[in-house]
Amino acid sequence: MATIYFNAAVFRATTPAFSNTFTYPDARIQAQWDLATAYLSDNTAIGCYNGMPLGQQTSALNLMTAHLMALNAAIAAGQPTGVLTGATIDKVSVQLQPPPDENQWQWWLNQTPYGQQLLALLQVASAGGRFFTSGLPVVPAFRRGW
């Protein structure tokens, strides 16, 4: 059983939007990392993470941290959070996509590019994590004969 710890250098290398150490000090990012561990486990040996490559789980935590940082930056700037569906310039109007009833998690993650990347990573990891092909155009994935 191992725990993944926050690494500021790796986080800043993978998310250059947060590379400014004055605007985004390590302590601020660490606080968001700690919050990210409430959504995704930092323990490598529990639940659905058991057997997930360490790099994938670390990337997932970094993306969740960046997602939370981006949402907080938007809120601090007075920007509406949500999926923008329309805007009007004169007499200022903004239309946001309402959250769907069936899947709030995906709607919430789709609000930032980091959340979208995280959602894709989690979907790939939950489906087995890899796609293999023989390279031949007509080779079935499942064969008879068992």
C-alpha cells in the first residue's frame, strides 16, 4: 500500500497554466491537491485503483487538482462556471447548459479542459486502460475456438 504525494515540479510541468509560482504558490496548489484526494484516492492499493499504473493515478490527481484550480480561478474572476452554450454582446446575455439529471459528475468535469482530460483518462482506465490492435485492417478482436 503506497500513497501518492504532491510534487509541485511535476504538477507545474504537466499544467503550464499554473507555472507562475507567485500567482500559484505551492501551498495553494497543495491545498487543492488535498481537496482532489477527496474525489480521487491517493492510495494506490484500494478500490478501482488497485492495479492502475502509478503514472495514470498520479496524472488523474494532477488533472483533478488543475480542474479545481481552474474552477476557483474562474469564480475569483467573476466568470460563470458551467458549460457555455451562448452569449450576446449588446445588453450582455450568457446562456449556460443546465446540469443533466442523470450525470452531474460528467457535467462538472466538462467545465474545464483539465476535467475533460480527467474524464477521458478515468473512462479509459475503467474500461481496461489499453487498446491493442494487430495493425492488420481485418483482424477480429474476439475469435472463436475456445
